[in-house]
Amino acid sequence: MSTLHVHRFGPDTGPVLLALHGLTGHGKRWEALATGLLPDIRVLAPDLRGHGRSTALPPWDFETIVADLAALITAETDEPVLVAAHSFGGACALHLARRHPELVRGLILLDPAVALDPAWLRDIAGATLGSPDYTDAEEARMDKLATGWGAAAPELLRAELDEHLVPTANGRVGWRVDTAALIAYWGQLARDLVLPEPGLPTVVVRATEVDPPFVTPGLTAALADRLGASLTVHEWDCEHMVAQILPLETAALIRAAL
């Protein structure tokens, strides 16, 4: 039995787009993009381990996520898939492409979070432990607006709250995420960069309003050295939630890659 809860959009046959969310997210975040702009494309959008309705059992590391994703891909198709991945999902996609190059035909990395500063990650993990939930849905909504969702369509944020916000202790609310897994995954983002095989078509989008940036010059330089002409880098004037803020542009990248 699969360890992952998978949101499926589009037809049951055809080339597969594997869509990977970021930390604290879930696969249903891709629904508006898939149904509204890519209705003819077969999209598999799993809740990554520890997120949404998927198993929260450890280990919580890139190797286990890759094993989960490889099992999903091979169960769904005999062909390599295009991977569109946001933030932490981008790091997962790079590990998947490195360990299983036969399963990946291309990468679209939307403001990927890769090989980040350990001190910064320690601060983020500490803040997560200190404030793991919210007084109510309005506090959760305001936190999202302040952390990358400010320019997203209001209906997308409403859908996020409806799908992903659940009751916690003492009448409070929090995201449908396992806190222990989340803390471990922040630590995973301090790991060294892994690079795909030369020649793999790869697109990187850097969200220019993110400060400090997730996409660093070191990341793009390493990818360029490895991939050469197979790499395309875009700088988009937006906050971190790239697919929610610039869905038309994101859909165009996916269609071009397919």
C-alpha cells in the first residue's frame, strides 16, 4: 500500500507531471493550476511524508522521500515524468533526479530551497517549535499573508485554510503537518547540494522578492556548471509562492517542458 496520499488532476492517461509542494504544504495546492490552466495534463500531486493525509512515520529525510516518490512514479507510469517542484519540493526533486535519473525527464524548480544556511534553518526550526499553531483561522491567514502569500489570489488562500488548517490542542488550530517531521526537514535543507545528470532539461525560477533568497548565486552557478545549455534560469518579480502568484507564467513553463 502506498505511503502517500495523492491528489490527481486531469486525464487518467498521458504524460505525467509530478507536482511537489514545499514545507508545511500539501498536494492540493496544485489544484487551481492543474484544473484551471492545465486541464488536459495528467498531474500527480502527493502530500509528502509528514504532510497532509500521508503517513507521518519516520525516517524524515530526502532518501525516504525519494523512495516514496519512486514507488509512486513506477506504480503510475512506465515513462519518466516531468517534475514541477516548489521550495523544499525542489530539493526533493533534485535528490529524486540524482538517485533515479531514469524516472525524471525534466525539472521545473520554483524558488527551490536547497543547501541553505544552517544557522538560519536553526532559527526557523526554533520558531516552529516555539509557535507551532495559531489562536484561530484569522491569525493563520495573517501569517500566510506575511510569509509569501500576500500577492496570491484571495480565493487560493481561502482554499488553503479550508484544506489544510485543522484543530490542535486547547481550541487552537494548525496546519495538517507533523511537527516532528517538519523540524527534521528544516535540518535536511542544510545538506549539501546534489546535482542532476548532465543534459537533464532544468528550469529554475528565482522569486526576487524573497530576502534572504532561497535561490543563491552558488546554486545557479553549480547548476550551470553541471547542466550547461540544459539549464534555464528565470527571475520573476514575486514572493515565494510562485505558482499561486504567477499561475499563467508557471503553466506556460510546464507546457513548454511537456
